[in-house]
Amino acid sequence: MKNPFKPTAGARPPLVIGREEIRQDIAESVENGAGAPGLLAIFSGPRGIGKTVMLGSVEDEAIEHGWIVISETAIPGLVRRIDAAVRAASGEFVDQPSGRRITGITLGPVGVQTQLADVEHRHWRHPLTELLKRLRDHGTGLMITIDEIHAIDRVDLVEVAAVIQHMIREDLPIALMLAGLPKAVDDLLNDEVSTFLRRAEKYDLHKATLSDVAAALRATFDEGSISISELHVRHLAEATGGYPFLIQLVGYHVWSQAVRNGGRVTAESLEAGVEKAKRRMGATVLQSAYNSLSDIDKSYLLAMAVDDGPSKTSVIAERLGVSPVYAGQYRLRLLAAGAIEVVGHGYVDFAMPTFREFLRASPAFDSQAHLLSDQ
């Protein structure tokens, strides 16, 4: 059996843990059609928590119900690409016989970068309305998904929200699914330009419970005829921290080690696989997240890495030699970036597992070793 784990950013793994209730909510809303609450939803959470995978999952659900899906990311040109995709879908289905059965298609940026004739340059709200009316006749609808909305242009957001709001008011079968980093999404929803989106179903994606992870790992290894003891399953689950991307990463490398070991997970192969997964986590997700920060924000994380658990914000300010108010600005930026999370009044912790270990192994941490004396 091929390795079933998919430790690649955005890849759709066969093993999705702790998301079944959300998928059922969306499936029920797709089944009920126009006006169902789950057709306007926002998924938020830190990097690697599975936001993109969750979007892919609900896209699959929509396609299974015969809906058209337009899958997008909030990069420049968003509205233009949605416009082109709507017109492409409209040209495909609006003029077709009403008896035609739609089985579901996905339209993304590839293949819809077309130059429209001048006569077609009505606002995309009009072809969208025509398309949705036709899809309603088929008993289906259209789902638009937009990833990385924390980076969205406010002008694009206003236009998309306004058009979707009109479609909902007209009782047409439209779904809008958004995903982004938590603090930035909250700020976005507090903006006056996005009042409509405050009525969306909000799903804060969290880490899976270790018991759910262990059960899923046990089933997956058994299905692949990989021998693993209950003790090793438990250790494997603990190594993931319930973090979706790390589940895939740890699972992939431990599986590979087991295959080389004759299809059996030993203490040695488990340790080797987990260590390789952690190194890969550091070299990809964590290094990328760290490099995207300013030097000042990096200093806040290094000060947090001194602690073995959640950090008290007032103590972090003392370590940095700045006022709590000034340090609070670093904290807000790191929350918006999804690097840290609030875990209690006055306390923060790393949002991604192994981040503390990653920082402690860095030369930058060694250069600030004097901070250890402040504990």
C-alpha cells in the first residue's frame, strides 16, 4: 500500500480528523439549498491547522451534490478571475436544455484567464444571476471558495460581499466559503466594509484531540498492514500535538521508516520518523513563518521561547526591556500572523507545535541566552 499521508501544504489527505461535524453542517446546507446558514461560512485558524484542506473538503461536498465550484485565493485580480469563471460557467450551462443533469465541476484560475468581448462586459452580477437561476432549475447551485482572506484587497472584499448579498436576497443557490488567519479575520469582520460577512457561520479550526488522532492512526496503519503497538500509537499521536499538518508529516515519515523495517514500527523507527518530521516542520512551515516577521516580532518569539509553557505577557515585556503597551503591539502583530495565540488572560503561547524547539535550536536564541536568567 502506498503511503497514505499527504504532508504537502494544501494537499487533500485521506485522513482528516475532527472535522466531520463541520463537513456535515455544510453538506446539510448544500442539500437544503438557498438560505441555509452553512452556505456562508468562514474557517479560521493558525498556519497548518487545515484551513485549505477544509475548503477542499467542502468543495468536494458541493461537487458531490452537483454544484459548480469556483476555487480562489485572495491574491490581486480576485474579482476579475471570479468574473471570468462565472462567465465561463454561464456560457457552459445557461443555454443548455433544462433536462441536462449537472454532476459538478470545479473552476479555478487556470483556464479562465480569457479576454471578454466588449458586448459581454456587463457587471458579473448579471451573468451570475442568470447562472444561478439556471442552476436552481437543476436543483443545484454555485459555491465560491476564497482562501487566505487575511490578505484580501478591501475593494475586492466589498464587491464580492455586495454581489453575494444580492444573490442571497434573491433566494438564489449561492455559497461563499472563506478561510484565513484568526486575528486578521477578526479584524476584517470588524471593518465597516464587511458588515454582511459578520452573519457568516464562523468555524475556528482547532487541533484534534489526541484520542481521535490515535484512533485514526491506528485504523490507517492497520489498513496498510503496518504493525504498530498501542504504546507506539500513543507516542505517535502525542508527537503530532493534534496539529493537522504535523499529523500528516509524522505519519508519513514513521510509515516510511516502518516500510523499510519490514512493515513494523519499532521504537527506533518511531523516533527516527518523528525527528525527521520535526526537522521538516522546522524547515518548511516554521522557517517560513519566522522569516516573514520583522526583527522586533522575532525578538518577542525568542523571549517566549525561554518559557517551557505559556508565557506571561508582562514578563515578556520585561525581558524585552519595553513597556507592556509597546510589547502589546508586537503581540497583536504576531496574533494577526497566526504565530501565537491567547491561552488565558495575560498569557500567550505558540500557535504551532515544535515552534519553541525550533527557536531554541536557532543561533538567534543562543545570542539571547541571558534571558534565561530572568525566569
